Amino acid sequence: MKRNLVMKVMTLALGMLTFLATTTAASACIWGLYQPEEPKSLREK
């Protein structure tokens, strides 16, 4: 019984942390927090 409860809590925590990581990574570019430098080969002269 105790193991079953621990597994449910761990699964829930893992799901929430995965969702948080995905949301943060996807939205960083939208908010302007992460702007990668454009490679020199792609820059217009």
C-alpha cells in the first residue's frame, strides 16, 4: 500500500515537472528571455 502511494506521488510530481520544463523552454523565446545569436553564415551583408 505504501509503495503504491509513493509511486502515484512520484508519477504526479514527474508529470508536473515535465510540464513545467516544457512550458518554460517553449515560452522563453516568445517572451524574449532567450534570443540566440544568429550565425554569421545566415546574416545578410
